[in-house]
Amino acid sequence: MHFFSFKNDELHCEELSVRKIAAVTATPFYLYSQKTIVENFERIERAFQGIDHLICYALKANSNQTLLSLLAGLGAGADVVSRGELFLALKSGFDPQKIVYAGVGKRDDEIEYALAQNILVFNVESLEELAVMDGIARAMNQIAPVAIRVNPNIDIHGHPYISTGTAADKFGVELPAARAVIRQFKKYPNLQLVGLHSHIGSQITEIAPFVEAVQILKELAAAARASGHVLQFVDFGGGLGVSYQNVFEGDESEPAIDIAHLVDRLRSDLESLNCKIIFEPGRALVAEAGILVTRVLYQKDSHGKRFVIVDAGMNDLIRPSLYGAYHEIVPVCKRQDDLVNVDVVGPICESSDFLGRDRRLPELRRGDLLAIMTAGAYGLVLSSNYNARPRPAEMLVDGAQVRVIRPAGDLEKLWS
């Protein structure tokens, strides 16, 4: 769900013309719809109605502080994977007892910091991490609440770079080891096993992998209780996919999962766990809420190929270059010109610097504006200053109001 639409052949974000925003804002810039984020969060909340649950927003998707404060105000928890993300979550108003801390490589100082903040739980990803955390908790005279993150060896049929739950992935504890450590947990006197966790990947567009993961968690929860553990919650991760193609037509060729349908499919299993259910959406909350607005600099034809060169590059949005991710690209102002086949590329000195290849777009002119759709997740958080390019601004629209929620970087900060 999103609130971007064409009105009189101009792209609007909620009630505002993107062209008019670009007239007073230097491109490129990210533009977010507050209503989209609110509606997406409330839609997920409604899906879990009747189930004891906690929705923890995955900060890795987009960590803009204004958006974090918005979600904290809606009652969301936070899924963090670093001391920095935990710091941002706390500064943004998230309740520490609604914060879960995952990550395969937690440093000692990160564990100490999180323990001192009294967070809800650590999702532990290796046997050695359990031993290290037990020692740190002992030194701090604390009992650390932990959940075992299980690697269930489930294929989500997506790009390998966003798979996290197969045997080839670095994340989680394999099932035989998880079963063994649950039975032998007394060797960690300063840890308390309070939950189980599984996160099998990102941009999942099938229900079956979630069903399989929950079945594995159910079996493991029964084993944990048989060993005397009192489980407070089971966390089955996030990873809900969104549709990146034909975002204005509702095309069904790349379906996103209907969260209500998913929860209804899992409802009896989740209820039978008899504990709080944690869910960790990131992309599903913010991806459709954002666009990257960029301006055409030049066009050129070379060896039979048409290049449209814009002022946004792979340093601003790396997903297409990193793993061939598709983002729909639309002119901010529609034209009736004939469509031509083009590559939309940026100014970075790398051949991999592209935003879209072999796209059908109308004839464009220098100064025309393009919108890179569904860019609210894994956009600015993955950006860089490569080629000494300052990062773009972030803007938030709320109805008929727009404001800067992070200014563009400047040259002086590149020097500091």
C-alpha cells in the first residue's frame, strides 16, 4: 500500500506535487509518505489481532530518526543489529523492553551496552556467542535474557544475498546444535532462555517458507519446555516481500504477501505456542513509503544503446548495482511521447552504476524529473560518499505538508 499517485499527469505524494517539491529541493532526494508508513503498520497490527504479539520494526531497513520516532509513537518495538541501531532506537523513544537485538557478530562492548539498557532479549546466533555473553553477564552481575536464533535450512527462492536461513548462510544455529544446547543450558548460569527466533530472509513472496519455519519453531519450543524452560516469546522474524513492479497498476506477476492471509494461515500454530509472538517487519513498513527523486543531466547514444544520465547514482541507491534489484522508474510528469528503450545510469565512475536497464520510457529532456519507486527501504541506509558525493536529503510528506527530516550532506562534512 502506498500514497503516491498521478493527478493531472503529475506524480503526487499524498496531497503534494513531487514536481513542486523538487522546484525548491536540490536533487537527488528521498521523499517519504507518512500516511503510507502509518497505514502499513496498522495493517500488520490488525492482522495479528487476537494474538499476543509485538511488532518490532527492523531498523536496518531505514533508520531515519523521524521515521523511528513515528513508529515508536505508534507502539512498535525495535529489531536492532548493532550498538548504533540500539542507540538510535533508544533516542527515538522505543521502550527498551520492546527491543530485540540480533546480529551474528556482536562485539563485547555492544553486549555490555545492551545489557545495561535492559533490553527485552538477545537473539543469539552461535554457541561461542552464548559462552561469551554468559561471561559478560557474569562480570556485570546480571542474567541476560536470550533467544536461540535457529537456522532452519529453508530456501526462500530469492537472491542469495538476502537469504539468511539456509545451510550456506552465516546466520543462526543449526537445528541439531540448537536442540543440544537447549538440553545443556545449565552450563550458562548467567543466561536465561526466554525465547526462540528464526529469520529466514528478506523480500519473501511465498507463504510456504513461513509455514515451514513456524513448524520448526513449534517443535523446538516443545523440546525447550520439556527441558524445563519457560518460554516468554517466539520470534519468527520478518522478511515480508513487497511488489517492486507495476506499482501503479497492481500487477500480480510479483505478488507481495498479504499479511492478513499469512497470519490467518499461521494463526492456529501461533496460538498453540502459548506465548507472545514477535514479528520483525522492515521493508514491509517503509519500502513503498519512499521514492528517490532524480533529475536528467544528459542523454547519449552509444553503439546502438540509449543512456539517460541522471544525478542519482549507486552511492545513493545501491540495490540495483548490488544484486540486480528492480525499481520501477517513472517520469514525475507524464508525457505522451513514444516510448524508447534506455538504461538509466548515474554519474559514478563505475560501470555497475545504474538504476535501471532496458527500461521503456518516453523521450526525456535535460532537467526532467524521474522517480525511483519503492525506495523507502535499504536506500539511504546503504548509501555512501563514494566519489566524494554528499548524501541526499530526506523529506517527509504528511498530507499537504512537507519537511526536511535529514538535510543533504555538504562538502565541508566530507573534509571533517
